[in-house]
Amino acid sequence: MINIICTACPKGCHLTVCLGENDNLDISGYECKRGITYARDEVLNPSRVVTSTVRISGAIHRRCPVKTNAPIPKDLMMDAMRLLDEVELVAPVKIGQVVVGDVCGTGVPFVATRSMCGM
């Protein structure tokens, strides 16, 4: 039995998920159909948007905020963070600019979440 709080809508339903045979799930506690989808995805294929910062030279600030442009599998999060250790941008950087093109073979890029101009 797994207890999770649904974040698919503002209600924040407390869901209970029981895993049965052949990956059949018994889901309870939801108040809308989005809760069923959320619980199934969270238990069988959890994913997250990863947010962090990277070094930047030639800008007022020393770090530039970045995020994945879509969720990636949760088990790849630490590998994705390690990718950013090697990245150093050079100002200027525009919001939405691709920082890493393909995070861990997912096809999802890291993008800048703030424009940063040079000094």
C-alpha cells in the first residue's frame, strides 16, 4: 500500500494505491479522474521537472537558473544534475535558450529560465 497526495489539481486528495497482480492498481481517495491518472503515473512511471543552476561567466550573477523543459524519469534526476556540473554559459543568455540539448537520452532539454546580460 502506498499513500500519496495528488498534485493534479488544487484539492490535494490523499490517495491510497495498492499494487495487485499484473500491475493492476487499486486506487482510492480521489475526487476527480485526474487523481487516477496521477496515481498510476506516480507509482508505475514517476517523473519530475528538474530545476537547478549552472555557472555563467560575463554576467552580473555567477549562476543562471535552468530547468528541464518537460518531466524526466525520476531515476535519472541525479544523472541529469551531474550533467550540469560541466556546463558554463557565457553571457548574454536568453530565457528559453537550450543549455543541454538531450538530458540522459530522454530528448528533453535543459533550458535557461532567466535572461542574463553581460556586464
